[in-house]
Amino acid sequence: MASIGIDLDEVAINFIDPFCEWHNLNYGTNLTREGVYSFKLHKVMNCSQEEGIERVLKFQRSHYFENLKPFPDSVIGIKALSQDNNLHIVTSRLTEFGKQTQRHINLLPNVFSGVYTTGAYPGEYSPSIMKSSICKKLGITTILEDNLDEALDCAKNEIRALLFNRPWNQTNHLNEYITRIYSWQDALEKI
């Protein structure tokens, strides 16, 4: 039985679409999922890093964040993966949002051995710890991820990363430990 890490936002839970809706309403912008070209959201919002962090924190304190929903295929995929694997949530969410995080996890199948967070501030260049550290500690050999930097760091540590194709993680420089995937069905076939 393999141990697999699953990122929460943009792997299991739809974060970007509600964020864009909230940002457009509050800041008069026209952000779309396709227009989120960088994981560093302040670049997409055209503001300083400090202002970008503040905006994401405001979003995370809103009812938009509290009401995030899973991607429909993530529920099916997680349930299927749990049949033969030990699953862990490995997220960058701040512990400040533990109540909301637990609410979101409760929308997913009840199959996770644990929930682990790096506690990174949104858009921060280097979290307090990288997900690879958590994966190594738990014996996780594969992580499902949308953050290219986290996937590259996992790969550097010989942890396989299945990288969900998103506008913010485009590159031609993936290595043997990173596989770009396009759906949960794709993930199931590659595991």
C-alpha cells in the first residue's frame, strides 16, 4: 500500500474560480482562471506582494472561501485512490484557517490518514517548510500537486509529483519525477 499526498486547493478543492469572482466583485477586475498565469497571485492582481497577500487573506476570511467546493471528479478520484493507498492531505494553508480547512475536507470522502500543512502565506516565495519535508517524514512517495515549485522540490527529493495542468504551472522543464496530468482520471491511470 503506497502513501500518497494530496494537495487541497486546486487539486481537490476549487479555489481559483471563487477567488476570481470575489476579487472581481471587490476590486473591479476581470480575473479568470485562464488569466491566472502565476502562482504568485500578486503578479496576476497587479499589486505589490504585500498587498497581494493581504487580498488573499481577506478572501480567506470571507464567505466565498468558507463555501469552497470540491471538484466533482476529485471526490470520485480520492475514493478510488483510497482503495489501495494510504492518503494524506498535504497543503500550504495557514493553520489560522483550520476550521474552514476541516469544513472543506469534510466535503471529501473520509479516507485521509492525516492533514499536514506547511503554513505558507499566500503567494509567499518560500514557505516555512516545503511539502517534500512532510512527504519524506510520512513516507509519501507520490504527491498530487498544482504548484510547480512544490512539484520541483519534491522531484529534487525523489518524490514523484503528478502535476495537475493549470495556467500557473506551465513550463517545458519537467523532469523524470514530474508527470503533468489533466484530470483525476489521468491521475488514477498514472499512479
